[in-house]
Amino acid sequence: MGNYASVAEVKALKSGGAVSDVESSYTDAEITTEIELMESLIENICNDTFYTSTVTHKFDGNGLTKLFFHPEIVARLISVTSIKEYDTDGTTLLHTYVEGQDFVVYDYYIETPVAWPEDTPRRGIFRGGVWPKGQKNIWIEGSWGRATTPPEIKRATLLLTLERLMPGFMKMSPKDVSQVVWGDFTASFKGIGKGESTGYVEVDRILERYVNRVDMFLAVPDDASRYGGF
């Protein structure tokens, strides 16, 4: 997990100017478990990760100039260590690509340049290089996710963790309840929310702008036409 918040930060979180007695009620291990559960909840709702992981992901070459990471992975590509093409047996290295020469890095995809440096079987006339088709034949080693955890994500993790451990302490408003006050009485109404929710208005507002819409890229085809329509 990303460890978006620490045990010490949960213990120090205040509501109404006072800290909770969470330390006397839970062990550090129990608090850590709850932090990890809330991190997982946030990642599921946002469809994203907010920490850095250095791993190798394997993608199917698509015969196009753009190679999107979704749906295999939704995290951003921060930096590339290497991109290699293997045979479908996964053991025979066929080609090692050079950044800036063979490919350009974007958050959610890599793209070959229009001008291929040399005439190879991967080059299509008037369209530049393409990612050769195959099964898990393009191996990308690099850093994925976020270089640093956004402060808002840390805040959301802290709020959810302490509220789940000490229900009511943070005095957050449930998402499905709205109140109207007239004089000396209050009316509450329950409604049906749209989309996924943490259950708390304050936290949902924080997370709303961090929801990853990378799946929308799938509606945008690789624009081969601008390379001659091949």
C-alpha cells in the first residue's frame, strides 16, 4: 500500500480543537490495518494509485502508433527505465527501444514518433513506427503512480481512518442525508447518491477531482489517418 497517512498522524488529528483517545482504544497495528483499508477504498473510488511503484508491466503490442496502458494498469507512467520487445515465448529479446528516439512517454500511453530512425519491418509507409502485435510482447519497466501523495488524498485517508475507528468523532456528514432547519425543528431527507461514495460528503468532495477517467481514452482511436491513412 501507499501509506498515505501514518499512525502518528491519525493519533494527532483533531476535531473541534481536541484529539481523540484512539491511542488508548487501538494498537498501532490495528490503526495501520485501518489506514490500509481506507487507502484501498480511496484507490477503488478514484480508480488510481497515489504512490510510486517501480515494476515491469507487460502489454500486448497493437500494431498502432499509440500503446495505451489501460485496462492492464490505470496508474500514470512517471518515468521509464526500459522498454523491450520480446517474442511471444517471453524469453527471446527482439528489440530494446530508446526513449526520445523510438518512443515518447505520456501519462497513460507511449507513442512512436512519426519519423522512424531507420527502415525496419515495424515501419509503415507514411505513418511512422508502430508497436508490433503480439501477446504480452512489450515489456515496460518504470515508475508508476504518483511521485508524491497529494495532500488532499492524505487528508481524506486521515478523516476516513479516524471516523471508522471512532465513529462520530470527526462529525462528518453522511452523503445520503440532507437537513433543513425551520425554527425549532429539523427535517432530514435521505436520497440516492450518484456514483461511488465513501459515505461522507466532506471526503467525497475531496476525492471528486481525483477520480481517474483514463478509460475515456478508449473512446479515442489511434489516429493513423494523420500518417497517411494506413
